[in-house]
Amino acid sequence: MISENPDFQVVNSAYPMFGGFIKRLWGSAEMVSYLKELQASTEGPASQNFSHAVVQAIRNLTKQHDEEFPHLLPHLGDNIALQTVTQAFPGIGEKLARYWGTKEFHAYMSGLLQNDRGVERKGFPFEILMALHTLAEKHNKDFKHLFPTIDIWTQFSG
């Protein structure tokens, strides 16, 4: 039972709301996305808000969930587009795989494809650019629930 897990107890005592979600979602496909998003938030600019113990507990819970429920993991390992990117840019490929199935994927991909740094960038070779677009399309198709549906017609009616 997850509520008896010491890592769960660390997270739940520091952040009861997270604990409630973990308890409710444990063993579901939504848990995979939730833990990835939670783990990604501990690595970004807000990471200083999390204690080392909580960060480690979230990592441990993610690993445990992945091991207990491997059939729920999104499989990208044999994806040709990811292999193409990883072969040319290993760091980018690793981050794409880590963010796969999370909201952070879209932000990371946007940063790769758009020059918002204000400095001249060389750009990607055509083959890599096509592989990145293929991955973005697959992610958007496979994880529609991560993006709000916008119905333009309801915005302008009535």
C-alpha cells in the first residue's frame, strides 16, 4: 500500500496535496504523467522550493512506480525520430525522453525550434529538424489531455 511507503510519507508530510494526488493516481497512466511533471518541477527554476529529501522521495516514487507498472510507461526507445536526434545531439535526446508525456515537453520543444534567445543560432540540420517535428506531432497526438481544447467557434458565438 502506497500510504505506508516511506518516500510517500516524506512527500505527503511536506505537501499533503501532492500526497493526495499520488495516493489517488497510484497505478494509473495519469500517475506516470503526474510524477514526471512533479519531478520536472523539482529541476526547474522552482527547484529551490523543494527540500533535498522531497526531491529524492519523488525520484524514488517515480522509479518505484515505473518498476511496478512498466506497461503504463510511454515507449519511445524504438522511435526512429528520437534515435536520429539522440545520435546527433545526445543531451537533447535525453531531455526529450525525460519530458515525454509531460507539459514540459512542449516548452522544451518550443525552445529548441524557436530562436527566443536574442542571439544568432546556427539551427538544426534538416534531418534533425524533421525528426523534432515528428516527435512534436506524436507527442501532441499521444498526449492530447495535456493541452486544453480550444473551440474557436464557441468563442465567437452568442
